[in-house]
Amino acid sequence: MGSLQVFLDRFGPSSEPESLWLKNIFTFIQQHLSPAACGSAHSAADQSPAGASCDHSVYELSVCVVEKIQEKSCLSTSLPVSYRPLSVSELLSQQHLACVSNLSWSTNQHRAWAREAELSLPGHRALPRVNLLLIGWLREGRGGEWRLMDSSSSVRCELICPSHLWMNRPVFLHHWNYIPHDASGQDQDRAYLELIGSPVLLCPRAEQGLAAGVGRAGLDGAVSVREAAGLLRNRVRGQRVSVFGQVGSVCPLLEVSGSTFFFFSLMEDEQTVPVLVKDSRLWWSQCVCVGHRVCVTALRVCVLRGWRGNNVLCVTDCSQIHTGYTHTLTGHKHTDRHTPADHTHSDHHLLINHDEAELEEAESEEAEPEEDPFQSAERMKQSRVISYQGTVTEVVSEGAGLYVMDRKVGLCLAYQPSERRRLRAGDQVELHQVHFLYRPCPDLPPSMLCCCLRSSLRVTAFSRVGGATAEPSCPGDGVLPRLLLQNNRGVDQYLWTCHLTSQLTHSLVPGELQHHPPPPPPPRPPRPPQCVCLLSWKLSETLWTQRGPGPRDIYSEMLDHPHSCPLNQYQVDPSVPQLLSVSDLLQSLRSSCWSSVSLRSLLPLEGSSLSRSQMNSALSWSFRTLSSDPQMGDSLRPRPLLLVGVLQLPSERSEFRQTLQLRDATAAVCCVVTETTEEADGGQRAAFNTAWIGCLVCVRRFTMVTERFLQSEFPSYQHLDQDRFITHRSCRVYLQFSLDHLLILSPSVTMVTSLSLKGEESGMVRWRRGPMNGPMMMREVEPKREEKVLLVFSGGSARWFPVLQSEHFYRLVAANTQDPSILIGCRVSGQSGVELHTDSTLQVRPDWRFYTLTRPLLLLHTCIQTPPPSVLSVSQVLDCRSEVVTFQGLISERLSLMDRKGQTGHTHSGVRLTVCDQSGRSLCVYVDLSHAPYPPGLLPGNRVVLSGFLRKRSR
């Protein structure tokens, strides 16, 4: 009789499905788990001799598997035929969705489990259930991994706190989660299993021999931590020692110069000894937990170069670890039988929750004396080292190592090496030797936990829900932590940079990192998140004035007493800049346009005595200016504001066609822009340099302007609180700033040339120099011949209006043609008085471009032969007799001129400006707007240049 028939007779299937199911189990064991299929145990079997004695027949192993399945199944009278065995290779190739399997669940139990999981994390879906059986060997993988292996393949396993007795054992997994790396299943190396509860061991006879034989001699001679500390001070070459004690800290796995290792410490009272684990014992990293009592055998004393403490205990190839060890005066006692329940009560008296941490920090905040916020805005604080347990409720940025626990406490893992298993929402974790910081970043939760190389993080329960579908704020490849490793920074600066990256990822115009000339706008390629991380890092480097903590000493950080690391100190600065998207800025300004103003406040002090006409005229126009920096005046927010976007020419849909605009992915805002002139006085004037067009910039200082327009029929001053007399109201929002207050994050092609001529840094991206950006050539100018041409702009070409200024040189480039004749103007006859004259006229096409030729690009004789035009002061205008004048001055007052048209109320026909100079003399300027676009920036306090104005003297 064959072994298969004997196997079937043993269990006596009651139906054809049960018989077929038993045959499948037997065949699966024969193909995937028999000694011939799997090969002999790993080299790590010396740690677990059970692995070497599990050479069971297919029949014995099959019987053991079915018996264990029956024990765990929720069915008491039949076999679980709905569950099928699955090989590891089939799991990796066929299961593309995260899932959960639990053999002991009934349908009602699973529904209750899923409902509880989704109620605890709103917005997440519980893992879907699958009826699959996983059977294999637990083996050691690369870098200390635990892997489930059969003859087909292997998959990484994450365990809550495994026993060393499980290694190299055949096991049956009755409750587990499977997390594929992605839906396509292309990156199978990053898929993993989460083992929930203890695996079912399939070699009970080996377990009996294990308890009697493993490391007995080492345990008999074990010494305490205090005695081991004495051995460290008096090293004896070749000596081996076994040490017992309580685990005080567990450091993360590190890879330095190709060598992977980790440290943990054993403690007794105030005495500690460090233990270095490497090579074939790296898999201990999941077995060692803070607060547990262990005994480690066959340790040697070695010298650790690079650490001033010098001597540490180091594992050898013969070292064993025994958990649950208790030393007595008459000998020792330890428990080999292991369940995860053994680890659920580890030092809970040391753990604190969010409320306790926040209360203690709040009390310390109140104890400090009150100081002037402008004098003490920045201050250094000391972090506190605590233990904490809680639940991950939000993955803020997996790539940056940022999470939220218990919906209130932030968690930063960036100062540790990246874990193979990233935390998921719903994970319950336990943290030891973690730094508690209060308000290190105003954009993140006030209470922050930050892990250093001394900290340990252990998942005590795996999440029951799948990953969030929302796009992460930072790319998953960990760009920011890698930059942190290369350029160590304070935790406050790193946290702000992470938030900045999150903001830029959503507000930055996609594709602007690869320059495209304006318009037509280029198609938007996928967002380049890595470049966003680099931009935010570069920006924070520029804005952050405080120096970082300096290079890290990894051995001192892990082993020194007292503890020292970059997280010991952090800066609290409530005035760090805040990045706003353009749409958020516009929405805030427009929503507060009328709600923040009282109509009575818009009238002069004698407003109650004004006539009806005077009062309605005074209310027809008003404005409000807010500074981006609260210390410079009234501001929109209590912190300095930043804007990041691309400077562009106005589009045909722009509200103001006379100004540049700043655009990000959310909106565009019109900007009145000035820049430093090239003259010796270095004064400000309207923007003229086309090199700024297309640059990705950060605006560090700007003024927000809201102009309010009101059409009303208020009969008297007493009726101003009645809105029924308002017939129409609107507002216009724009920005004012100087180009001197911009940071170039990604320059245009022209800007790179301009900066290189000045010897300045051109930013993060470099471009090739094109011929249109080069110096003026002799063939472009004829010194002895001066010829004028009238350029006509219409339609799309009118967008160049904001940057074309008198007194400056420009190069006009006709795109998409090799025919120079298109730049030859035609003669147009005109009549002025009795004189007949002709001008050469050239129609500018929409796709042509202008390039400003700054002084370094001009020929010397060009600058000399072109004298600057005469710009008069207000006093000179008052004293001269010229009919047409060009002058400059400061706007001291503005008054709207109104016309009454039909039933719609008053309409604006123009403005009257009062312009003065330093002497105090002033004159009135009338601007007719009845047939012209509304000009922004005509505000009291602004300096203007007025060209070609007709001078008249009133009588």
C-alpha cells in the first residue's frame, strides 16, 4: 500500500472534495517541502539543531500538517476544503493585492474584524480575505531577514517578536497578511508576509531535544552584566563569556563599508554592556526586544575602532541567544516555549501616551517667563528621551519618514536607516529611547517623536487595513533622508524642509524644471518628485541661517552614556517662513477683501459732513496692502510668507495685460515688478530684463495689494451700515515686489547666461547658451547709420508689453524661419499737421521673442552713443515751459473720477493722481481710462515715471 493511500486512510475523508483536498496537501508537501525538494537545512542550523533533525518523510510531514490545520480550523467536524495550499512562487506571481488569511475565522468573525478595522481608521478599507495555506521553512535571508522558503522560491517575513526556536523549522502559517510591493507584481523582492501570532511548528519531536541540548554549557557559566563590565575593562584574548541581563536598548541595523551589524545593550541596575551582532546572527535583530531578559552565550571581547569606549562584547559563530531567561542563586531558569504573548508586557510602566507627554511639556512651557516674541522668537530647547506606544494613524510621507500616531503625535524616522518594512496606517508600535520634541515645526503636530541610532521601534501589531490610495507627499525613494545623511541638519530644519516638499509637490507647475519657452504652453509631463525634493532642500539651505549640528558620530550616538546625538537639541522658531500656493493666497485675499473693512473707515475724518455725492465718490475706490513679513507691517498670516512659481508674460485671459504674472499649478497672480537699474545710482525701475521670463523663482518679500471698487447710492452717512444701497462691488488682487527679493530655483536659458557674465551661481539646473543670449555682434549695429522702426504689437504679441521699457536694448528673434526679410519693415505714410513723414513699421508676430541686451552684452560705442533721456522731477516740471514732459515722482494721493451712465450707477472714467518730489512740491496728473486697460500699481506711496504727458497750468 502506497504512502498516499495510508495517508488517506488515516484521515478517512467523508466526501470526494475532502479526498481531493487531502491528495492536494500530500502532493504539495511532496513537491515543495520534502527534504529532496528543499535540500538540507541552512548553515544557520547550528543555532537551531531542530533544523538538522527535521528530515521527516513526506507521509509524516503531511500528517503533521493536516493535524495542525484541523487544530486551527474553525470547522470541528470537517476539513477546510475551501483553503488551498499555495507555493511561495505562486504567491509572488499571482497575488497582486494586499490580503489577509486566517484559518480559524468564521464568516461572522471576519466581518466583525473588518468592521472594527475600518471604524478605527476612517477612510481606509480592511484587507480582503483569501483562503490560502502557506507552508514552508523559516530561513535566514540577506542582512538578517527572516524568509519563508519552499522549493519554488522564498518571501521575506516580518514577525512581531520571533523566537530563536523558529529559525530553520518547517512551519504552517495559519494567520498572515501579504503585502505586495505594487499592483503589477514587478518588484517581487519587496513583497513580504506579516506573520500574525506564532507559526505552527511541524517538528514536535525535535523541539523536545532542543530544550535539553542547546547551549547548556554556556548557560551554566553565565555571568551578570556587572561582572561582564569588569571583563570589558580587563580584556583577555581568546576568552569566551556568557552574559545574562535585561535588554536596555536595541539599535537599528546599519551597513557601513559593506559590513552589516547592530548593537543591543544588556543592563543591570545602572550598569550596561554593549553587544555587537553581525554576520550569521543578524536575524537576532527581530528577536531582541527592550525590556526582555535574555542570556547570550559564547561572546568575546573585541576592540571597536572609532569609539572612545573602545571595548564591546561581540557574538561569535558559536553564540546562542536564550529569551525568557531568569537567573537564580542555585542556577538558571529559562523558557524555550515561545509565543508572542510573552512579549506583550515588556516595561509598560515605562511607556507614556500623548496626553501625558503634552501635559508635561505644556507645564514646562508655562514655567518659563514671558518675553518679547520678537526678541525670543528663536530659542534652543532640549529634547527628552522617553518610551512610547501607540497606533500609526497617518502616513504623512513614507519617503521622508514622517508619520502621525494616535492622530496627535508626529513621528520622524529620518535619522535612522530606512526599514525594510515601512510603517502602515494601523500599525501598533512601541518606541524606546525616542526623543520627544515640542513644537519643532509649526506646520507639523506640536508633539513630535524622533528616532536616532539609539532608538528602537518595534511593531507590536500589524495593520488590518490596506495602504492609502492618496499620492504620497514625498517620493518613496527616500531622497530627503539621503540628503540628510550627506548633509546633517537640525531636526527642526529637516521637518520644515519635508513640509516644504509636500507643499511644492502640489503647487509647483509640472514640467517647469525642464524649461519650455512661453506660449503656447508645453504639455505637462509627469511630476518630477525627486527634483521637488532637491528644490526644497536647496531653498531651505538658502533660507535657514542657523548652522547644522555637524557630522554624526554613529558609535557615540548608539553607545555613549550619557546619550548624545543631533536630536538632543532643537530650535523652536514660530516665525519660520510659510509657503502658500497662488490659489490659497488669492482666495485668502479675496475672502477678506470686504469682511475686513468698515465703510466708515474708508472716509476721511470729516466723512459725516460730506455730501451724498462726495461720500459715494470717496467710497468708490479704496485699497489695502499687506506685507509678506509681519515685522514689516500688516500681514495676511502671523509668519513670513513665501511664493514659488514661474515668472511668465501675461496671457490673453490675464486680468492685467500690462504686468508679468507668477504661476504655479494652482493659479496665476498678476505682479507689478521692479528691478535695480543698470545706471550708477542703482535705483529701482520697472522690470526690463526678459531673462526672468520662464525662471522658477521663490518670492521672499512682496506686498499684497487689494483694490476695492464700490458702486453705491448711500443717501447719508447714517446709512452706511445698510448694504441695500450698494449696487455693485468688486476687487482686484495683485502683488508688488522687486526682482532683488527673488531666489532663482531653476533659471531660464537666458538667465544662466546673464548670471554667468556676473560670475554668480545659476541655480540647480544649467542650460546651454544659445546664440540669442550672446553679446551684440558688429553686424547687428551700424554706427554711422541710425534708422527707426515702429513695432506694432497686437493679439498674442502684446504680451511683451510688461518688459519693454525705454532706454534699454533688445534683440528681436523671429522664430521658426530662416528668412531674414520678414524683419524688414514696410513704409507707412502719415500726416502730422502740414508735415508729411514716413516710418518703417513691423508687425510683431505672436511666436517672436525679445531678449534684453544688458550692459555686459552691448558694444562699448553703443552705450556711449545712446544718451539717457531726460527725466524731470516734479519741481522741474512746475518750473519748465515744455508742452510735453517726462518726469518721475511719488504718488501721495489718488482720486477716482466718475461718470454716471444709465441705471448701473457710477463708472470709472479715470483717476487723478497727486505726485510730489522730495521738496514737497506737487502737481496733479489726470489719467483717462475710458479707452485703456486698467493699470495696477497706481497707489499712494509708489514711485512712478510718467512719459509723454501734456503739461497744462490751471488758471
